[in-house]
Amino acid sequence: MINRCIVIILVFLSAQGYAQDGMLCMGAHWTEDEGNLKLKEFATTWHDLDSWEVRRDRIRRGLIEGMQLENMPEIEGHFNPIIRDRKELDGYSVENIAIESFPGFFVTGNLYRPLGGAEKHPVVLCPHGHLADKRLKEDVQTRSAVLARMGAIVFSYDMVGYAESTQVTHKMPIALLLQTFNSRRVLDYLISRDDVDGSRVGMTGGSGGATQTFMLTALDDRITASAPAVQVSAHFFGGCVCESGMPVHKSSDHQTSNVEIAALCAPRPLLLISNGYDWTRNTPRVEYPYIRSVYALYDAEHRVEHVHLATEKHDYGPSKRAAMYGFMSHHLKLNYRDLFQGPSLDESFVKILSEDELKVFGENNPRPIHALQGDQVVQEYLGME
């Protein structure tokens, strides 16, 4: 899967010159040894808070320039939300939702909300990783529903090219840009709602959803608690065009990795979740100590946490979700206690809905007629053909 996506990156981005210029850091760009040594090299470029923030600003500028974020339309409001099929379940509701990211392009997903309680709720953005219909699968439904019953409004939304986001393909050259812009528009929409407390904003996802999480967190200080799962690595840069298919890690005058991008969350609360069987197996010894040293500059070591599950694999399963629930509960002031029956996490109240029950568009509810369709059409609209 990773090798296939790297081939896609090389083929589709060669016309833009990124691969030939050597500016793309794709997949396992470094060995584990090289990734470790690179972090030591990066650490020599800063020694106190002022020097770190100079580096922080260069990394952030590299993200903005590398994904051409400044070329996207400047839009305030105009979400034109389509919300359908409210379903009331055990302590939470689910609605099917689409918002307009920019004219003619829709972010599709589900809105999970708590029943009753406070007038204003915290929110959690819930992007997902690589699977064609991942937003509709049990694990994404479960974490979204649990967070909603805990008291958060949760927006679970599709990766571009997957599930209902079929206006473009996932392998399009600007997938990283579109996903980041979509996430920012989801955040804009949520904060605009009358039932949302914009001072409590979480974001979490696993794998490719974790990439979306630490990318937006690095760029947008409105994310107040961030939990990327099974993805932050010193040597692995993401194996898909939507993660490393634009030159966000390297330019003519800087080099960074996803570890430092994740560290841009500082001093806001950050939870790293890693496991023993993918590119996060070294997190306790390599990635986490580096990020913690950044937090120490802010006297905020207590705001960065790490859970390593050495016998587990690359997923966002129950034990990983349990760690995230506790983290979000503390930092977003959610109700965590009711999830436990004795020492065990209880997610049994969640009703897994069918794919048809979760889709916002269908035969009887077609996508609006002004929707842009096709990679080339969308790129031409944005002036990036």
C-alpha cells in the first residue's frame, strides 16, 4: 500500500517538479537510524524558547508555502450546510452533514451531538485514515459516538476521494492541500455554531487521520487539544500523496520531519499514541523525548502525554481510544466516568449504523448541481492546473 502510494506521488507530481527538485520526503524517507540522527541535528538549531520559535515559524511557513495554502480562496462563513436524517440514540444523536469548503466543493460526514446538557459544548474534529469507506466503519463511528455522549459535538468527515467525497480522486496532486483546507473549514463551521464553546476544541485521528490532525494543529492555534494516533515518526513521512505529496517537509533553506510538525502544538495539550509494530515503535525513545524537550521550553511538560502499546499494531482500537477519551475528557472538560464498568471501558451503548444510514447524498438526495467534478476541474477552479 505504501509503495503503491509513493509511485502515485512520483507519477502525478513529476509535472510540478517537486520530485525532480528533491523536495519531497515520502514514505520511509530515512532509516530509523537516520531519523534519530536528524532529530539530534535539528536540536542543534535551537537552545531556548526564542530560538525554537524562530525554527517553529520557519516550519509553519514551510507548511503554508509547500502546500500552497495561501492560494486557496479566502472565505468567511458561506458553509451552506446540508444536515439530514437526525437519529437519536443512547445519549447522543447522529446527523448526516455536508458543508461547502469552497464554492462547489463539499466536505461530507456525520455530526454527532450529545443529548441535553450544557448550552454550549466543546467540539472534536474527527478525520480518518486510509480506507475507502473508513468514516462509515465501526471504529470511527464508535469513537465519534463515545465522545458525543461524553459531551462533545463531533464532526467525522471523509478524506478527499473516499466514501462520499468523490468529486475528486484521492491520488490527485493537491490532496494534502484540499484535506488541510477542508479541516480548517470544518473547524470554522463548528466554531460558528451557537451550541459550540470555541475555547474547547479537540482533534484526533489515526494514521492518515493523525497526519491531518497534526497538520491542522500546527497551522491553527484554535485547536486546543490534539491527539494524533500511530503516525508521528522521525523517519516515516506518510506513505500517501495526501501526506507527503507536496513539499511541506523540505525547501531550499529548511528541512524538518513530522516530529517537529507535531511539536508545533506546544504549549497546547498533545497526546501521542504509538505501538510496537509500525513506524511509531521508537516513540518512547526518539520522538517523544524530542517533543517533550520542546514543551519544556514553555514549562509545559505536563501538557504533553504519550501512551505506547508495545504489543499492539497499526490501528485506532479500544485501548488507544481509551487513552484518547481520558485525554480529551481532562482537557475539554468532558464526562469520562460513565464509560467504565469497573476497570473496563464500556463502548457497548454505541449503535453501529449502516453505511446508507450515514450518507448525506444518495439517489433521493443528490449532490447540488453546482458541484465541481473531477481532479482537473477542481484544480482549474483553484488556479492550480
